[in-house]
Amino acid sequence: MSSTVVPLVIAFLGIVGTLASGLMTQRLAEKTKSKEWDHSERQRAEERQLETKRATAEAVRACCVMLNTASLEYHSELNTFWYALRASHVTDALRSRLDDARREHRARYSEAQMQIPDDVLAAADTVHRRLNRIYGVLKRLDGGIPPHQEGESLEQVHPQIVGLWDQLSDMRRIMRRSLGLPPHSPDGTEAAGPEDHPM
């Protein structure tokens, strides 16, 4: 090789090396950037999934709270109505309160059917059916319609109202378990039962 060719070859190799190095650096930067983008995209997807999970859990919790409250209120109004019926002091205001409690419970139960887990829904369904059965009996008695089945007299329906505390407690216990809450209240006592609510 002549003395003029060698420097040209060296210069050529230097240029090629510089260009190759630039391309490799660019490729490496693109690869790194792509990995970072994939990682941040995965992270955003995980965050969205977690947020959806949290929102769903909060919606179920709120639904359980409203259903439990509506069930207790409906039960309380049935009990009040029974006492008024026994004393022959049923007023339009009491009828209206009972009907309002029934409507509210029905609305909360309908929402729950679309949101709460099956085990909670089964317990809520038991409560719902028994509350409505007692409502039907009391309304018929209030309207002067004599009992047409066993267990539908004024005296026989009261133990059913009292007995509903067990179903309400079961429903609440299943709701708490489903929500990941402990079975007892924070002070370690069981939630209110029949002995706390004289009938």
C-alpha cells in the first residue's frame, strides 16, 4: 500500500467508525426510550386498574351501607305500625311513613342487585322477602281483611318482626365479611339485637 492510501484508509475507517458509533448511540437511546415508555404505560395501566378496583369496592361499600340502613328503617317502621295497629291508632302519617320506608328499601335493594356479590345478595333477598311479607300482612290487617293463612294474625306476625333481627344481623355480618371488615363493631361488641330494641 502506498503512503498516500494508508492515511485515506485510516481517515475512511475513522469516518465509518464515527458514523457507526452515532447510529449505535441513537439506536440505544431509542431502545431505552421505548423501554421507558413501555414501563410507564404499564404503570399507568396498573394505576388505572387499581383505581377502578378501588372505585368498585367503594361503590359496593356504599351500596351495602344504604341497603343496611334502608332495611333497618323499614323494619323499624313495620314494628311501629304493628304497635299502632294493635292499639287501633293507625294514622295516615304512619301509613305514609311505612310506605316511604318500603319504597326506599325497594330502591336500595334494586341497586344492590346490580352491585353486591352473590352471597350478600342471597342474605339481602331473604331480608327483602320477609320484610315485604310482613308488610303485606300488616296492610291487609289495617284494611280489615282477615288473615287467610297461618301466621297472618296480629299476634302471630309480631314474633316474625322480632325474628327478623336474626336475618338483619346475618345480612350485616355477610356484608362486613364481603367488604373485608371484622365481624364485630370497633368496641368488640356485636351489633344491636332484639334485646336492644324492645318490641
